[in-house]
Amino acid sequence: MNEEAYNVALKTTLEEIKNVCQDIRWAFILTKNGAIYAEDDQANNAATEKAANSLQTLVEKASAVGGLDNLLIDGKDGNICVSCIDDMYLVTATSKNADIAYLRNITGVIFPTVLKLLDNIVAGPTPLKPEPSHPKEKVKVPELDSEETPEEPVSAPSVPSVPSQQLIVDKFSGLMVKADTVQVDQDVLDRWAALLNGKDIGEVVIESFAGKTVQCKVKKIGDSKLEGRGLIRIPEKACQSLEVRKGELVRVKPVISED
Amino acid sequence: MPKRKVQEVEFAEEIDAPRVEAGNPAPDMRSRLEHVKSRDGVIGYILRASTSASVDVKDPSKIIDYAILSAAALESGESLSRGFSLGKVNSILLEGKDAKILSMTVGEQKISVFMEKSVNHSLIYKDLK
């Protein structure tokens, strides 16, 4: 069965669910690799695409609670219900009075059944599942990263799987302050270097509570009075980019250059 | 633990229950959240206002992940609500395999409560609304 047949099968399922649950105003399916399945009038709709992008972002962040299984947004004039079924997310927008439990029961039965049928019909791997990315060319693995993260994709920006560090923001400014350089404890730099077989850490990626990230050069804290306190001294401009203030926590990871 | 001024991080005495504060959180909502946190199965909360933030999470290693998820949930909720004309968002409930999060906006305060999946989130919603 090809992609088109899948498309038709899933669209038909959506239509049938909408027939059963009259309260559904809008429905589409989002696969984990970003494909959208929806009725024709909704498939290329900007709202559908925007919703899909928004959900994909949320799915990434939801790893903190073990992934996104269910999502219910209770709005003044309606609800949005997202259910994870196998490798897909069923997204439905309903009227305010929709029976969400009933809707979940229906979709929880119909969709797995349809997907199982489709999987049984298909010979070979399901086209909806993301194909494993095997680099065609032999990629150059950074030497220092090879022992720690043998499976790290090398073509991506070189942020290895070194444990990130939570540090407390200390804002600083002045005429001689380099706006692109942050300062952390020498201990932290040493720990990262040890994990990377002695590699010098030249840059770090800083991520704030709000998900803002900034890449900066890094050096050890110059003021000995501030050492050993778990601080990261960030220039004022970088603080503005990260939308953080003094005293807030940020997550910091070293960046390993590919050479 | 060193004492710090307002707008700096101050860790609570229990090592396994850090509290991060910045600014001046609304006392009423804070006390309601403290009550919520005393319920069985509640993992912690994040309260963000325009000029203040308060975080109380049992597992310190998850503070930032939870904070990022909280911000993402509220932002996605608003975005999806706008896209599908749902009006003002009352609440957002996100369930994962390990835990669930209830997020809502009360006035200018954005709240997220993290809890085990067995917790009755409706009661928590009532406590906070």
C-alpha cells in the first residue's frame, strides 16, 4: 500500500469519526515525522499547519513527563483534544459541549483498529514511520566525541551528549566586558574537559527557562570571590537575548568544534 | 546554603525540594499553590507573573525541563486556541507516560502544576481558579 492509499484510509477514518461525533469541528492527524493527514479543505489550511508546528514543539518538550500521550486545551468556546495513537497524534477541535470522554473512547477504538489493519495490509515497513537516517557518506566523527557519543549525528551542530549543567545567572556589564563571552567555574570547565578527553571548552550553549538559547564563548570566572557558587556570569546583552535575570537558573552545555 | 537578596536563587532547606524565587510572587496564589503542593502525588509547581517567578519542584534536576515544558504548554495552548477560535484558554492538561501537567493563566499569573497521573487534576483546578 502506498502513501496515497494511507492518506485515503486515514482521511476516511477522520470523516467517519466526525460523522459519529458531531461536535468535532476540525480534525487532523499529525505523524511524528511531521506529515499531516486531513480532509482536503483542512489539509493545506494555515491554521492546521500552525497547529502542527506548535504541537511538534510541545511534543519535543514533553519528554520531561515521558512524552505527550494526551493533551486537552479547555477554551471558552471549545476544546482541543490531542491523543497519541501509535506513531501519530489525532488532533480534534470540538465545540464546548462535546463529550470528550466519548470522543476519546471512539477514537481510542477506531484508530488503533484502522492502523493495525493498514499495517497488516502493508508488506514491509510502514511508510508513516520515520525512516532511520543513515548518512550516505562516511561522516567525520570528532575524535573527542567518539567514545562518549558514538551514535551522535555528526552533520548536526556539534553539541555532544555531555550532561548539561544548571547554573545560576549572574549578570555583569562594563566597558571591558566582551558581550559574547560568559564565565563559569573552572571546576565546571574541568569536568566537561574530562568527559571529553581533555578537550578545551571554547563555547557553550545556554538555555533559559523560557526555552531561549544563546551560544557564547566561555572562560573561567575571573573574580575569585565568585568561584564555587554554581554561577554563570552572563553579559547584560546576552541576558536580554535569553530573557533571564540575575538569580534565575539556566541550563548550560559545552559545544565541541568538529576539528 | 548562602542567603541571597531578592531576585537571587534561594534553596529551601530540604535538598530534595528546591525553591527558586525571583521577584515578588503574589502571596494569595502562592499560598494556594502551597496548599496544592501538599496534596498527595503533586510533584511541584511553577508560578510566573510579569515581574516574578516561583518554582517549587521535588526533583531539582528537572526544574529547567519542567519550566521549559510549562512555557511551551502555555504558548501552544494560546497558539492553538487562536488558530481554532476557541477563545480564552481556561486550562491545559498535558499527560505524559510518567506525569501530567495542568497549566492555566489566572490574571497575569501563569501557573503550571506537575503531578502524578493518578492525581485528580479537577480538584487542583478548582483550588487555583
